[in-house]
Amino acid sequence: MELSAEFKKRIGPDLKKSELCLELGIARITLTRWMKTDLHNFRHLDVIEKVTKVLDLTQEEIFAKEKKVRKAKVQS
């Protein structure tokens, strides 16, 4: 799981980061940690709801689309 380029673009300004932190009730350092190492925290519905409100993104736009890896067929 990875945050999308659009999410990173919209969260860029300090004002947006601060606004999101206030909405979530977390410190800026916590938001920074979530973005770097704890991405699973963005999967909670209440967090998604607040991110969509502050950054004006849809749920699908928050996360980068994962590439599907095709498995090679094993020949016997």
C-alpha cells in the first residue's frame, strides 16, 4: 500500500498538514510518521473520511493503484 501522488501533492502545504492534524486530533510528528512508516493508519474509515474532507479527495484517490503481478506458469 502506498499513498498516491495526488495525496502527496495536496498534503504538501503546511496549512493542509496542520488542518488535517487538527481534524484527526493528532500531532504533526504523528502525521509525518504515519506517512513514512505507518500507512495502515490511513485505512481506518474515520481517517479516510477526514482526509477526504480536508484534502477534497475520494477514497480511491488517497492510495496509489497497486500493480498486479502475474505469476509465471510452472512447466513440469
